Amino acid sequence: MGSIEIENLHFTYPSRNTPTLRGIDARVNPKAFILLTGPTGCGKSTLLRTLNGLIPHASGGKLTGNVRVNGTGVSEQPIAVTCQQVGLLFQNPEEQLFCIIVEDEIAFGLENLGLSSHEIDRRIDSALAQVGLAGFRNRQIAALSSGQKQRVALACVCAMQPQILLLDEPTSYLDPQATHDILKIIRELNRKLGITVIVAGHQVNEIAPLCSRVWLMNDGKLVSNLPIDQAFTDLERYSQLGVQVPELAQVAEQLGYSERPLTLNHAAQLFVNSTPDSTQPRSHRDKLSSGLISSNASSTDPTPVPTQTTPSNPDSILAEVQNLSFRYPQTSVDVLKNISFQIKGGEVIAIMGANGSGKTTLLLHLIALLRPSEGQVFVKDQDTRRCKPRHLAGQVGIVFQNPDLLLQASTVSEEVAFGPKNFRLSRQEVEERLEEILLMFDLEILKAEAPYALSRGQRQRTAVAASFSLYPDLLLLDEPTTGQDYYHLQQLMQMLNNTTKAQNRTVIFCTHDARLTLEYASRVLLLHRGELIFDGTPDTAFANPERLEQASLVPPLTMQLQRPQNDKTSSSHENPPPRNR
């Protein structure tokens, strides 16, 4: 069946006094496809975990109200029973994968069901075929790409043959091509097999065209539950909560249309064949061509810059990469191949490319965590082959894609103050800097919280704040968009942008987000299989479709909309949304 009923659901974690979920009521019909979105920390992940029994069975805490799956209360039956009906895919596949070989990973859950070896073999083959990994049974998981690992995790869930599939930000670690592939698989599971799907995430552009309904959460409450054709009528509601809205729907509203297109075909037909519902001072074609309607318009308020500065010369060379090649131990393939470029003060540089193209490996060379196999890397006039990361501390900061690799303190305040204390700043200086950083990163209300009790996006902000607390000349960010809602992402990037302009600091960030790059980067480096295939301005980079395809990237939808229709490549987003359920 695949139905869910939620009645007056409240939940409070054991370590907290205030509830994370507050009076949620909803019903999910069989075969529905629901997008669950909302600000960072609003309770999306917590809600998903109540639907498959992880909460409260595995978490403790206080839960009131009812969650029923196919008519049976989740709290009334063992979690092992619920998990056979409801599968859950985590945001980070590494949190779900623990075996060495793919087939062992998929077989683990099936063996716990006591299935015969013949049935286990059949289900492994079927699940791998469903996720496009036929022939991967004997592959080592550690050797797979991020997208392939996410597919293996999804195959593990599919092999259990659940009636309901819950996905917590399933594409946040993936490049655009891998995102397209995963969402296509999920769509097929919903439409062909009738599996009920709920996807929590911030990537509204990609997910919304596939959905039948949209749930909008804020502060633990379900504030909107509408069918897809009504969900984005009031875009202001999303904007007030700092939640991203579909790019094409936003353009339609700005042009004066009441209809909200979600796909390129729908938008093109609407803008060409229909007239706006309200009078506009200029035609929509003029607005699109002149760039008055931008996919990267920011509504965030100006953010402060640090009062304590150590400005560098804007023409000074902060770092230089000379003919860098690198291969990991016990391998013969170069991950980076003969790369050369310079980094100057005051730049905001985006590094873009497919999963596995070498972006993170390049960042690790800029902080001396890796040493070149051939070539040289100089950072602040130091040869990284002869220095250690601690020699660059305070001058170069880094935030990994997984913030949990950096977090180690008991509270957010302690985490942010850790660096300044270790650099032996005075007590007053530490307190002043802590107050300033907490304000800049919107963490004041969370300063007494344990970092591991926070949402994924809040942990990410905490890690960035801790790294920034030393005011480094060069800040390296590996996928800063992961887990962030639209408001906090814009706030973070605007603050960093202001800092680079005011103090000639330099920010380098790895991303797959074309809109983010176009809005904030002054320069973009495109990597393809370890080679630097482009170094220049974002506008130039995104003007070449062949180059973007080579780097597994796609331009913003508004940019695609301005191209002739026959120049556009097909995608899953060209399919019309499913009928309402």
C-alpha cells in the first residue's frame, strides 16, 4: 500500500528542552512523490526518522502523537518490522556503507530477514539493475565514486523491497550528472513500481518537477502541504523562510505570470505563447535578454565584515601551483595532471568539475595536507613539500565537505573559540572575536548547543565559523552548499565576498552550483579528470556548452532558457510533473 498517517506529532530529543517537531498532521497516499523542504534545522531529517521508526526506538526522547504506516502505529511494532516497509537513505552514503564488497553490503539486510541464498542473489541482481550498477557485485566500495556509493546505498534499500522510500538530501554530495541519474532512478521507482517517495532537500529546481506534493516545514511545524500545481503560487512564503524557490517559477512571477512553470519546455511555451497576467514596464523577452531578471539575485541583507583586519596586497601572490601532478600511494593513475595557476589576494575562486575530477585533492595541496608527486605548490612563499599544515595555520583555513571531520568541542562557542585560544590571544580578544564570529554566522542562538546535536547545515556553518575565526588570508571551502538553505548560503557567501573586497582576503570554494559561481566568483577553474581545462571568468566558462558538458556541469535554468530551443539537451526535467495525489 505505502500509506502514512501523521497525527499531532511532537518530538523532543533527550538532550533538549524544546521540541524539534511540533504538532505535525499529514497524510501520504500510496504512490505519492513528496518534496519536503524548509530552512536548515527546521526538523526535516527528524520527521523522516519518525516515519521509519528510528525515532523513538533508536534515539530515545519524548514522542507524542501517532505515526501509522499502512494502518499500523510505528511505535507499536519493532523497528525491524517497520524497516521492511519503509526504507531510509541518508544524506551521506558513507554513514550507511560498512562492508568492503558491494554484494556483501546489499546482502546484509537480506540475510537479517532470513531469506534463502537463491532469493538473496536474485534481489542483489535486481537491485543493482534498478540503480544502474549491473556488474558491480564484486566491486570494492572504497574504490567507487560518490555517485556510485549513493547508488549502492539506494540498492541496499531497494533490495529490501520497501513500499515507502524516504531520502534525506540524496543528491547533496553529487555533481549535476550524478544528481540527474539518481533522481531518474527514484522517479522510475515511484512511477513503475508504485513506491511512495518522500525526498527532503534544498535542491528544489531538480526535485520539484518530479513531485506530486510539496511539504514546507519551519520551526518543527508543517506550514504548507499543497499539490504541486499550487505549491509555488505564493513564492513570498518561501522567501520569508529563506528557502529556495524553483528558478523558472521565480522568473514567471517577476514577468507577471500567475502560472508557475517547473521545466524548461513549460516555461518556454508559457513565455512564447502567453501574455503576462499583469502589466510590466518592459517585455519579458527584453528582460531576459538584458539580464534584468537574474537567477542569482540575492535578497539577503548586507553582512558584517571582521573589524580586526590583516589586509594583504591585492596584487600579491598568495599561492602558486606549478606543473602539479599527483597520484595516491599504491596507484598508477594521476589524480591531478600538470596543473599550473596563481592565486592573488582579494579573489573569490570557484573550482568546478564532476565527482572525482580532483577538486578536493587540489584543495588539500593548498594547505600542505598532500604533497605533489611532480611539480611544486607555494603557499605564502612556503614550499608545501617542505612544510607541514601547522606552519600554515592561521594563514590558510579549510572546511571539508563533511563538517564532522573538524568538529570536536562540547559547544558551538568552544568550537569557534578553539583556534583563537590556541593562538594565545588574550581572554578579551577571544571573547570579542567569539561574539563577532557568532553574529556573522548567525550562530548566537546555538552557541550553547553541542555541535553534534545540530542539523547538517548548522554543523557546516559552525565548521566554517571555526575556521574563519583566525581570519586566514586564504580560506578553502569544499562544497559549502551542502546542507545549507538558501538564506544561510547567501548570507555566508555575501559575508565572505564582503571580506575579500574589504581586506583582500581570498576564498576558494569547490561547488557544483552554477548560480552560486555566477553570483559570487570572480574566477572559475574547471577540472576534468584531473586536468585544468579552463581558468577564467564565470561568464566565459558558462558561455561554452561543450566545455560545461565536459566538466559534467549544467548552466542555470534561466541561462538555458535564453538559448534557442534546439540547442538544449534533454533532461529528466523536461518531463511534466505527475498528476496530483
